[in-house]
Amino acid sequence: MASNISLDAASLLALVLEGVAYGFSILMFIGTIWALTYKQHMQDVSRPIIVVAILLLILSTVHIVVSVVRVEDGLVKYRNTFPGGPVVFFADLSQYTFTIKNVLYILQTLVADGVVIYRCYVVWRSLLVVVLPGMLWCSVAVTGVFATYSFSQVTTDSEQFYNERGQPAYWVTAFFASSIATNLLSSALLAYRIWMIERKVSTVRTKKNTTMPIVRVLVDSAVLYSVALLTALISYACSSNGGILMVDMLMPIISIAFYMVLIRIAINRKHSHISTIGMISATEPSRLQQYPMQPLQVTISKFTHHDSYGIENKNRPSTFMAESR
């Protein structure tokens, strides 16, 4: 097998790098919970998003625990008893720890991609828009299941995995390709819709581009996740053990990409609220009383946030009656 790093060394290095990324995802999780709940009423907190954030953390935690167990089994527990030593142990893709890690990774991918697709539906309010992302999401699930099953049938001869005629290589390639397509398409649809809404309302609002930071973070998170997926895909296509490193790191990377968007949205929402309060408090009541109080018809551009990502623009006339005191 063409590779510059042995399987036991790759597994150990993957654990170290995953641990670093996992630690950073813990900090991002804490920041996400704080941003979503700080000075917020309970009815204003998006509980489904909180649940998804916690679920991603749980999956990442279980994954790194299983990674520790797998490395400990291969390098310590069965080092002198497993036929062929640690290299053959880590080459045995039918090991239960390897299967559990694959299942956790597939679940993490499905949860994160599913949330993005749901937000596309919330923003666009159209099932037709999410038909193709939904089909790609199903493709991720199907190819992931078949890849995991194929792994369990592979013997300790790791060459079988990288054989271009082997089923696991086909399923892994299809899985990563479907995941990349799902992530890029869903994120692009979401960012484009928010940008279009921003363009429409910017002409009637004194403060411009209040949602553009969200668009930039959406693009950044999509690029981060897609680059990691593409690196893993290239590693497997080149029959390199470096793919082990990327797959293990993808677990916390998925969480980080998810958390960074939520934090940006929460910060943007709070800044918009503070700016509105500041403009109201700066108005002098004495100056307002100098003018006759008459009905005034105005057009209000209203933003309504749906599930953190959804933004709905409603223009409606409203009549206000000012009463003199």
C-alpha cells in the first residue's frame, strides 16, 4: 500500500489531532450555549438548536473515547498478543471499535447536514428548493451504511480496502462526494437567500448589511468543512493512511463549523437589538412634543428570525396614533 506513515503511527497521530480539535470544539460549544442563552428569556431560546448542539457534542465525545480505546487496544492491550502486532491490528477494519467510530461519524454528518437542509427550507419556504439537497442527504446515509457494512467484511489485509475493485473504496468515495455536494449546495442556497433578503431591505434601512456577517460565516464554515472532506477523499483516493487522520478530525470539525455559525448569528442579533435601543433612547422627548400629534402611516420592514437562520421580510403599512399628554 502506498503510504508514508504506518497504520499504528497514523492512528496515534489521529488521536492526538482529534484531541486538539475536540478541545477547541468544547470551547466553541460553551460559547454557543452562552451566546444563545445569555440575557435571553426561556421562550426566546431555540431549544431544538440547543438539542442539536448538545447532540453533536455527545457524538464527538463518544467518538474520541472510542478512539482512545482503539489506540489503547492496539498499542498496549494486544500489542504482543495480536497476530502481526499493532500494524495488523489497525489494518483489521472489522474491529468493533472501527465500526463504532464509523457509525458515529455517519450520524454526526447526517445531523449536521440535516440541520442545514432544514434551515434552507425555513428560509426559502419551498420544498422544491430542498429536493436536491434532500436526495443528496439520503445518498450520504445510504453510502455510509454500505461503507460501514463493507468495512466489517474486510480482512486484516488492508490492501483490500484500497483495491480499486474493492467495494469499500467505492462506497467511501461515494460517501465523501455526496457529503461534499450536500454541504456546498445547502450552504450556498442558505447564504444566497439571506443575501437576497439583505439586498431587498437595505434600501429602507439606515443600517446596511446587518446580516452580511452571517453570510460570511456560512461561507467560511462551508469552506472549512468541505476542505476537510476533500482532503480525506483525496487521501483515500491516493491509498494514503493520512485519510485516517482526516476522518477522525472531521468529527470535531463538523461541530466547530456548526457552532461558529450559531455564535455569529447570536452576536449579530444582540448587536442589532442594542443598536435599536440606542437610537430610541437618544431621541429627545421635548422635541417630539413640538409637533402636532397626527396619525402617521408608515411602511415597516420587519425581520423575523426562524430557527436562528430563517429570515423573513414583511413589508406592511401600519398606522400609529400619537397622543399628547
